[in-house]
Amino acid sequence: MKTTREAAREASHKNLVELLTVLLEKNYDAEKGYKKAIEHTKNADLKHFLRNQAAQRNHFATELDKQIHMLNEHPKSNSNGSALGTLHRLWIDVKSSWAKKDDEAILEECIRGEKASLKEYEERISKNILSPKIKIMLENQRDKIRETISEIKKLEDL
């Protein structure tokens, strides 16, 4: 029989793994979303930007995956992302076909996806007690997502 402290520690561990797994899945979704957006633009500069963002999200996923493994767990998520992410990528396809692959429509969807990611990170960081190492990692990723939103807004203005 577990003591109260052991049960609390186990619950805390389980919650941390779940938190990291959700963010891992969100980053897989974002990476795939950026790769999908690349297919819908002919602008070389925009393709380069989108490719960099996909690589950044892959890096975030790698960091999260590593943390999950350091907790002696294996991610229950797979690299296919979530059902919601799949729907968002489908929406990018539909919207792009209506907008005749308009770069502005692609950027709007990128902003929408990034804002959703930012909200997810902010909620997870603020509502959970995290070790300093994990908190710093998540804050750094969140800050880079904020930077990406700013960069996309600048691209939209051009």
C-alpha cells in the first residue's frame, strides 16, 4: 500500500509526463502544419521561413521527447500529431484551394496555429509546478513561439 506522499509523487510524475506529452503532440502538429504550408506557396522566401519553423518545432519535439525519456517514460504520443492538428492541416488545404494558394491565407493559418500553441504553453507553464530545468525549457520554447508570431505578422504586412 502506498503512502500519501508516494501517491502524490506518483500523481505529480504522471501529470508531468502528460503535460510534456501534450506539448510534444502539439509540436508534431505544428511541424506538420508548416510542412503542409510549404506545399501551398511558391514564394521562395516564405518557403525558407516555413522550413525553418518546421525545423524549430522538430527541435522542440526532440527536447520534449528527451525530457519524457529522462523521466523513465515513453511518449504515448506518436509523430502523426493529434486529430485536431490533422483537421487544421486539412483546413489549410481547403482554405488554400479557395484562396488560390494565397500566401496571406497561409500566414493567417500559421498565426492561428501559433496562437493556439502559445496559449497551450502559457496555460501549462502557469498551472503546473515544474522543475526549474523543465520550466526554463518550456519558457524558452514559448518565447520562440511568440517571436514566430511576430515574424509572421511582419511577413503578412509585406
